[in-house]
Amino acid sequence: MTSSNGQVPKSPLEVGELLQLQMEDGSTLEFEVRAILEDSENEASYAVLERDPGVEDGDEAEAEVIVTDLDGNLIDDDELAQEVLDNYLIFAEEAGDEGGGKA
């Protein structure tokens, strides 16, 4: 991922990999790759990353989810990102119904 700290993954992202994003305020947030989804129409793959809220975020904070390409670049197209997230949520729900773990 190209970020202000200059770190770029050496290979495509994989499930379970941790990715750090440096924010404009200088803080760093760590996200974990939860799933890799492929779009058969345009033959593109996307990574769904999630950051679990920490103690500093408060007890009722929800996890943050982002969508990137396999190089770790954020997807700028909001509609595409939402479509990928919707597919991820369906996948995760179906995996949970079948006794599976996280997607």
C-alpha cells in the first residue's frame, strides 16, 4: 500500500495479513485482511480489511471496514466499494450459517 510512510506490500495481499495505514493526523491504524473477493465480470480482485476497535475507541465502537485492491490501494469508487462490502457480508453470513468461521 502506498502510504505517507512509504510502505508497499512486496506481494499481493493475503487473508490474515496486517496492513498499517498512516492517517493525516500522523496516527497509524492497523487493519487485517478478512477476505479476498474476485469480480468475475471485470476479472479484478479486492481485499476487505477490518480494524477491530481498541480500548481507546470505547466499548461501543464498531469495527471499521475498508476495501482495497490486492496491492493495498484504497478503492476510490464508493459504489464499487459498497458492492464489494455487500458481497463480503453475504459471504460471511453464509459461512456463519454453515458453521464456518470468519470469511
